[in-house]
Amino acid sequence: MILRELIGADFPELAEAMNGPAGDLEITAIASDSRKAVPGALFVAMAGTKADGAGFIGDAAARGAVAAIAAHTADVGIPVLTVENPRRLLALVAARFSGAQPQTMVAVTGTAGKTSVASFTRQIWAHAGHPAAMIGTTGVISPTRNDYGSLTTPDPIALHALLAELESEGVTHAAMEASSHGLDQSRLDGVKLVAAGFTNLGRDHMDYHPTVESYMAAKMRLFDTLMPKGSPAVIFSDDPWSEGAVRVATAAGLDVRTVGRKGSYLTLKRVEHFRHKQTAEITAEGRIFEVDIPLAGDFQIANALVAAGLAMSTGVSAEKAMAALEKLVGASGRLELVGQTPDGAPAYVDYAHKPDALQNVLSSVRPFTTGRVVVVFGCGGDRDKGKRPIMGEIATRLADVVIVTDDNPRSEQPDVIRSEIMAAAPGATEIADRAEAIRHAVSLLHSGDTLIVAGKGHEEGQTVGTTTLPFSDHVELRKALEGLTQ
């Protein structure tokens, strides 16, 4: 594809350059990492937190790149075209270069619940007979693959290559998570979305966003920038930030569809909580459906409603959507029942690694816990330090037994992280080794108790320094439970 076709009409400041010789350059690949540049590549240089990609244009040229895009020019022997926002350009040219994507694309944003909503939406579509996929924190699931991953919103080059692969496999419907980083960095700007969802907003990524308001504004790019006017915006109605999301979506000319207890599109009338399911009365299209959702936790009802709203907004009937809710399988590491003790105390793994999520998961198990709620958790290093005492306070307020351990300490000293949690967690037990902490928690369980191992969820490694060691909460929890019967 020639460069002129890749750039298109989205960047008028490049019009003059595209009418010259540079516009006729044949582009064989796109790279944003100079080490991945190949002969014929277009190199898009972006400023990062540690280095400015413009400093690597020469390296890309030496590897065969024939042109570069950057925020400022450079004299390196190949055309260097300047635009104000290279990230947005990368997203748009990656979409054009890769070509096809599934016909029905939806995205969901919010602090918690994105993975579950994307997973549930895929499952509802599949129940309705559509070849469907999800892309998110736990990886990619489609009719032909179940690939583990670790990045909530992939970079545009990888994302659009993946979307083209899914379309070629026959996938017609795909749901993806939209993280605040991904939205702020324009990673989704080339995705042709037909509907979008919002779950909630809590404290997260305060190491990246200067304020909660800027964090919300990044989330709202999904509504005010990326969505075509008139498109459905499915918004959970019962969060403190719901009204703000409704205002943004309305101002953007979207078709606002609220779901939840205060919802008008899907109204939650009543819920009965059980250990392994919840029975909900939901009003949809003027009818009342009684649905047995096979998942624990009030927050999973919220996620299921947003997913049903997205599915119905993309053509699934209310009857099929409600029927599909009764067959949902929870996303990996999202209040996932791993096993139980011989006397019936359940043990769950949950990804809760931020204050609101920890509060939600601990609150959700209380209704069916006749004994004690036991929680094992820690906080990651090189991330928002302010949430550590907040999570310590939440744990000691909502759980009866609290064990503070290591999460992913990364480059920080693990004992410092634990001390910052423990300062707000009087009465908590500190056990550095995560596997030992899990074993100790299991040894404390009696009939009626409930155990939550929180923070890592689906993850299969623990990052200490710059090394990621094999580690799975699922594996360690199963081993500890099996040890009770030996």
C-alpha cells in the first residue's frame, strides 16, 4: 500500500507532503519500535515515559524503514513527516494497513468489570448464534482460540493485526476492553465501534492520571471521541459516576441506554443472593424476566446487565439475551470458585487489586457467609502508592481475618509495600511469601467461612524486580485445599 493511501484525509497537515514523492512510497509494514522495522516499513515515532521515539528514527532507517512519522522533524536520510498526534495516526494507519475487522465491534470501559462484560457479551452473542470473540486482560477468546494475554488494550499494530485475523476466521462480533491508558493513547482510534459500555469508576492508575477527573475524562474519550453519533451507549446506572457518563454520552449525541436498579433500558427489580448463583428480576422491553445467573456477587449482576445491554443493542433479542445470562461462565480470576474445604468452606480467586474492586468482592460474599470472611491480598509495586492504606482499611473493615502478603512488588521493596498496607490494617497478619499466606489462610477455614485470595486473579506469574516468576493463585490455592485431605 502506498503511503498516500495509508495516511488518507485524516491529517490535512500532511496533504502537501502526500502530493509529493513521499506519497508514492510503497509501505510493506508499520512499526512503532525501531527494532521491529523491516525494509519498506513506515516508522511511527512516539514520545514515551522514558524516551522519545524520534531518537530512534535513524535506527529504523538503518533497518530499512522508508519513511517516518514524528511530532518533530529529523535529518536521517528518509522522509520524516510531522503531525501533532503521532499516536492517533498510528491507530488509523494500522487499521487501514491491516484492513478488515469484525463487522460488529463493541468496547467497554470503566474501572472494574471490563473483562467480565467483554466475556459475557461474547457468550451472549455466541448463545444467539454469532461467531464471537473477546479481547482483554485475560487474552483473546474466539471460536478458534483461547490465548492467554496480559495487556488490557493492545497497541494499534498488534490490535489491528488481531482484528484482521479474527475477521478472516469468520468472527462477526467482537467485544473488547477499553482501558484508560489505551483510550488516552489513542490505541482504539482505528476501531469501527457500533456500541460502547461503561461500568463504574473508582480509584486506579493514579500513577498515570493526575486526578480522578482526568482519569474519568480519559475513559469518556470512548463516548465523546470514538463513537459515531446515534450509536448506543450502555451505561450502568447505579455508580456515583454514572450521571457524569450519561451527560458525556448525551452531549456526544449517543443513544444512552442505562441498565441497573435505576436503569431505563434494563431495570433490575429484585435480586436474591445465593452462594453459587443469584436470582434476578429484570425488566426488558416492557417484560419482566426472572433469571438465575450462575455467578456470585452483586457486581456480577451489574456486569451481566451491561453485557446484555450491549448484546441487545447489537441485535440480540431480549429473550435470547436473558436466556444466555443463565448459562454465563465467569471470566478467569473474577470471583472464581477454585474449591472448598472438606466441611464446605468455599475458596475464591479474584483479580481485585484496587480499592473499589476489593470492597465489592468482600461485600458480595458476606450475604452467603455464615462464618468469617477471610482475605489474602497485597499491592503491586511501581503503581499508585496511595491506594495501599485505603485497601488495608477496606480489608479490615469488611473481612474478619486479613492476611497481607506480596503481590507483584516489581522494583520496590516488598516489605515497604506491606508496611504501607499494614499501617491501616490493625489486627492483620503479615506473611511475605504469597504461597505460604494462601496455605495459612486455608488452614484457618471452618464450616461457614469464605476465603478470597485477591489481587492477581488470572495472572500466571509474580514480578519481582525485573523477573517474572511462575506463580498462580489458582494453583497454590488448589494445592493448599488438597493438602487438607491428605
